[in-house]
Amino acid sequence: MSYYDPKDLRKFKDITQWSEALGHKFFDYYNAVFQEGALTPREKSLIALAVAHTEMCPYCIDAYTEDGLKRGITKDEMMEAVHVGAAIKSGASLVHSVMMMNKVNKLDA
């Protein structure tokens, strides 16, 4: 048995049960974000898929893989987006090594 139950994704809508006002505010915002704007819903779905991987959210990966396929996103586009996310995530980790290097240099001085 997996810690993450794929059936739980369908329960996402139920987050309003324990905090109705905040749950509805979240869904109003969430739904507004994915409306057509400067970016198409297809582009937003691809971004969401990449972010889902960097955040390591199996529910989001599941949802935006399916959504992306429905929007005509290809397997190649999906994998490339995941690699972009991974590159940014690893770069963000590595750029923080400058802080470590600065500290070492300061302590060695």
C-alpha cells in the first residue's frame, strides 16, 4: 500500500468541509489562476506539471499529467518541462552554495 492514495485526489474538493470560507477562497483563486490570460490554459497546465514535480506532489503530477494530455500536451513536451523544473530546482539549490562559500571564506580569514 502506498502512503499516497490516488483516490484521495478526488477528495481535494472536500477541503472546504473543515474551513468553508477559506476553502472557497482558495478554490476561487485557484480557478481564476487557470483561466485564459496572458498564458493559455494549456501553457498553465504544462507549468503546473513542472512545478508539481519540483514540489514532488504525486496528486498534482497525476492531475496535471491527465490535464495536459487532454489539452494536447505531448510526452516530449511534458518531459522537457519536467527537466526545466529540475534544472531550476537544482540551480536554486546550488546558487545557495555561495552562502556556504562566503561563510567558509569569512571563517578562514
